[in-house]
Amino acid sequence: MANHLTPEELSKEVGIEREEVIRICLEEHVPIYHGKIDKTLFQAQLVALGATPHTH
């Protein structure tokens, strides 16, 4: 399974809108490199923001 996803793919994975994915990346300084976002880094940032429950 890929770890670097496009905003569209990531929005489907985490269940939020594409625009919201991009907004979070820009506001929280999650890098978008060549149009791809590190899924693990993005999800960790969501947990830090309290936007999603932390799973073990």
C-alpha cells in the first residue's frame, strides 16, 4: 500500500474533503511534494489536532 497519496486519494482514506486536506497541509506545514502527501505524517497531524481518535 502506498504511503504517499494525492490529495484526492488521501481525502478518501481519511474521510474528509480534498480542499480540507490541502488546507490542513498548508496550515500545519505538512509538505506536499510533487503533488503527493505522506499519509502517515498527515494522519499524525490530525491526531495532534484532535481531529481524529488515536488508534493503537
